Amino acid sequence: MPDLWLDSAGVSAVAGSIDNRAGGVVGAAAMVTQALAEATGAVGSPDISGAVSSFASRFDGRANELITYLEKLGAGLDNARAALEGADADLASLVTGGPR
Amino acid sequence: MTETWSDGLFGALTADEVAPVPSSGADLLAAAQQYQRAIADVAAAVHSAHGQWQGLPDVLQADHITPALKPLMDPADKLASALQDSAESFVSVASAASTSLAQLQTEHDTLVSRIEQFRASAPGKMASKAAAEVRTGDLLGAAATVISSWKQVPELVGDEFALRTEVAAHNLKVSTTVSSIARQIDQITAGEKGTYKLPELGSASLADTLVDHGVPLSAAAAFTGQSVAVLLAGLDAKQVEKAFEDPTMKAWVAGLSAADAAAWWSSLDPAQKKGIIAAIPGVIGNLNGIPYTDRDAANRAAMDDEIAKLKAAGKTDTDEYQALENTKKALKKTPDSQLISLTLGAEPLAAVSVGNLDTASNVTWMVPGMGTSVKNNIKGYIGGAKNLRNQQIADVPTVDTAVVAWLGYKAPGGGDLVGEATDGLAVAGGNQLATAMQDFDATRSASGTVAPRVSVVAHSYGTLVAAQALKSTHADSVLLEGSAGIPAWIAPTAASLDVPKGQVFASQAVHDGWAITGQSTYLNPVDPRIDPTSNQFGAHDLSAEASPGLNAVTQHGPLVHKPGNTSYSYFDANTTAIDNAARVTTGTGASLPVGDTPAERFVANPHAVEYGAAAGEAMHGIP
């Protein structure tokens, strides 16, 4: 078995923080999408509008990927914490200790 | 704009022909700048997350788990930076576009103004008048207008030509500028390329990495959101071995349903299976859904491990060691055998199939009686299973059959008359047999092979075990031989068993002294045991006496014959009993003549005599 040391609350805090940041990206990305929509509407040329619209779509894809990724990292970390705790009965006695 | 034949010659040029310029350069720039500000917020959130993630070592250390997890945030951080780069590019393109479009707008306005001035001049007015006359069809009038002002024609042609040339150049510039802006926006990447590609968090390769870094598979599964089964299937044998260092893995495997176990097992390659069998042989050997061929390998490995352990501890004189050694020797002498289950302990339990239980279309469970143990009887019962299987094949050469010597319950000991005369061990054993048979059904069902014909052949106290099992488990036929009597509360009649009508058979030899003893020594006078050959029970009675070419059962047995002696019992070869058992278990028992009914046995040899004839027989004289 691997040598484990886990600050359970600390890991949860990191996981929660990552999840919060993912939420922040969601909000910021929504503003980006709005900005791009305005840019699309503002341009009188169909060619330029089309290009901006296509860019907006590509941005949306990447932003969503990023958001999902962050959410998965946060959730994964929390899940891993729970699994690690379950994997080692002795871990309970270590979780309040410090790195060794 | 309506084209006529005079357009392009003179007088038709209007401001409408100057291509309009998208008036939104400034708006585009403003939007791009807004995008840049918003992207900065996105990047700030991601960079902050990256910073938090770098703090993992402060809160989590599991050998190399942190080095495995820590890099996972880097691609997200790089992607956020790439998005910031895209914003800069967008602003840059929008800024240049804004300038270009503004210049084109100025040029547009100048041209429009010059065209209007030209149309207000004398040649312009003359051209407009002539053009208007042409449009109304007054060609002569138009010609007269031109002729009357003939001195102005050269100026008219020269000025308009110059203007037209400028308009055409402007229009082309507008078109190419707009296309260029669109193309430049198209070329701005939104992080689609580069090293910031986000890893697939659910991928097997990530699990590989985590496991390689010492992360328990259960944790890797939780982290990646994949099932343990899926992750295991993606690991090589070495990684599998490492994964099973995690004790939770053993519990995970043991908890699989037959269907899940079958699906998981079939997803593994031979090397992976070998690694898992080596890691947890005791679990795989008894896990429903795993093919019996692999269970056999696992149980043999578990047996060898235990033998080595006992030997190392100097415990070679224990019942367990001798039971395992005897099993090993017996298996070695039976090449087509499978050790389908093994329960280790002071008195091990085991089940051995003679024939391939994964593929057999005809399966018989052979259930032993009182005084049977793995230590003393595994060899004999494997021999009995061989005898029955050989007879089945002799009777039905095309049959693909397997016979299981099921020593899977704790039978009453040879001298345990109280155990024999009560039902507790039979009930426990019957429930275990039912489970084993149901597990077999589940395993075969999960394998997708055709459901086999299933029979039970039970002997002596084993007939109680079989009756208890068949209250809750189906068999296509059952043969109760030399029964110690079926307690009425377990099964008062043949009809109370989950066996088709007409497929419950019973047999008791004239010279079987111990069967009647078992039936009569029952310690529950209120609810007596029933002789399954009696009319009351309603089974199809079969003879165990001599028939052409076949020997009679002379002792309770079930295995007593040795070269040179003339004793036979129910599971010995070359007996009417084993031939009848073969016919019952291959589906033709209903056509056998009724024989050895209680009345016939009484006439042939009254019980008192019968008991006397068998008095010298050792209880369950298995060779």
C-alpha cells in the first residue's frame, strides 16, 4: 500500500475551491459570449459577422471544455479523497496529522 | 439599380454604385475589447484554480500520487493563457479593421460627393437628361440632346470614365478588406491547437498514470469517474498486480454479480487474468460469473498456496493439509477435472467437476452422505463422478456431460449418529447446494452458453440435502439413492420438489442395511422421515439389483468395489444402479422399469435380514 497522508478537510477545500473557480469561469465565459454576440450583431458585413460568429462558437466549445475539466478535477479530487480514506483503515488516524 | 443599354456609356453613374462600407469598425473594436476584458476574468479564475491545485502537496501525500495529480491542472492553465492570446489577436484584428474601414468610409464619402457634383455640372445635367430620355424610350430625343450639346461630350465621357474607374477600385478595396478582416478573424484560434490540449479525465491512460504512481485503483476510478472494471481492463499484468495491493480491490471483486463478473472477466486478456488469479486466487476461484476453467486455475493456486503455507508452518499433520494434499493428488490423476470451488479451513470443502462445466450440456450434481469429508473421500467421489460420467457416455455417446463431486457441505461424521438422526446439517448443506446450483445457473447464463440439463444424484444423508436444495432450486431430474429418509417437513412427497413430474427417482437396494437404519433412527417421532421409495412419497422407484451384465448393490456404500472383491454399491461401475443413474441424468429415466419397491424388497429380503446382511459393512465404506 502506498504511504498515505491526507488532510481530509484540506483536500476538500482544494476541491471546493477548484469547483468555485469553475463557477467563475462559467460566469466570465457568459460575458465573453455576450461580447461576441454583440460583435456579431454590430458588424454590418455578413462575411465579418459570419467569422465572428464562427469564432464565438469555437470559443464556446473550448470554454465549456475548460469548465467541465475544472469541475471534473474538483469532483475527482474529492472522490479520490473519499476513496483513499476508504482504502486505508489506518488513514483515519493520519488525517489530522501533518506531512511526514 | 436598373441596368439599361445606356448605362456605362454616359450619364448613368450614381452614388448608389459606390459600395457601402460596413460602418461598424469602431463597434467591432469595442466588442473585441469587451471580449478581452471578459477573457481576462476567465483566465484569472483558471490561474487561481491552478494556484490552488499547486497546494495539493500540503494536504495530500500518497507516495507518488501528488506528482501524478499535480500536472493535471497545467493544461487548463495553458488553455486559459491561449484564450487570452486569442483576445489579444482579436483586439489587434479589430483595431486594424476599424482603421481600414474608417479609411474606406472616408473614400466612400468623397466618391459619393464627387459623383453628386458631377451630376450637377453642365455635362452631367446633359447626360442625366439624355439618360432619362433613353429610359422613357425617346431615343430620338436623347440623340437630339446629345447632338445639341456635342461640345460637352468629350468632357462628359472623360469625367465619368475617371469616376467609374475610381468607384470600381473602391468597391474592390471594400470587398477585399472585408474578406481580409473575416479571414483574419477566422484565423484567430480559440485554443484549438497547441500543448494545452486537455487530457481526457475519464480515459484509461489517465488511470494508467495514476496506478503507475501508486494511486489505489479505487481512488483512480473515483477520480476519473470510470468503473474499476473498465480501468482494470486497461492495465497490463504488472499494473494489475500493483492494483491488487489495495485490499479494497478484493472486496470489490468479491461483491460483483455473476453478470458483472462475467462482463468484467471477458474484458481482460490472458495475462491480466493470470495476474488477477495470482493476486486473489481464493476470490476468483469461488466467484460466480467467472468461467470454471479459470476458477479451476484459481482454486488450484489457492490450494497450492495454502499447502505451501501449512508446510512452512510445520502443519502437515493437520486435517486441512491432508485434505488439500489428497485433493491435489486426486486432481492430478483426473486430467479432465475442474476444482470449481474450494473453501479453506480446518475441514476444507471442495467441489470437483469431471468434465468441462463451462460447456457441458448435461450436468449432474453428486451429493454425498454421512461420514463424508474432503480429506477422506475426495478421491473416492471423484472416482464415483467418473463412473457416472463414463456410464452416461456409454449410454448416450453424443452427450457432452460433466459430473460434479460436490463435497461442499459439512456432513455428519461417520460416528455422529445424532448428527445423522437430526436435520440441521442437511438443511445447512441443502441451502449451500441450492446456492451452488443457482450460482452455476447464473454463471452459465452470464456466459451466454445454452442452459444445460441439470440433475442431482444424492446418496444416503445427501438425499436430505438434495431435498432441501430442491425445495428452492430447479433440477430436471433427481435420483435419491439409499436414502436415510426424507423428513416430511422438508419434502413430504416428490411433488414438493422443484423437479418435473415423473423425474423424481428413488432407489434402495435389498442389501442396503444403513438406509433403513437412517430412516428408522430419526429423532423426530412427530414428523418422521419418509422412505422416498414408498408409495407415500411418490417417486419412480428403480432397481439396484443385478441385471444382465450388471451387478447388484451389495452394500450401502456408495463406493465399495475394489479389484478382486465382489462388493458393489450405488456409485460403483458396472452396476445396475450406476446405469440407472446415467439414464436418469441423461433424460431417459422415465422409461426404466419400476423396481425395488418396499414390497419387493420385503419379499426378497425382509428388513431384519437385510440389516443383518449389511451388518458387517463399514459405515460408508468408501475405498
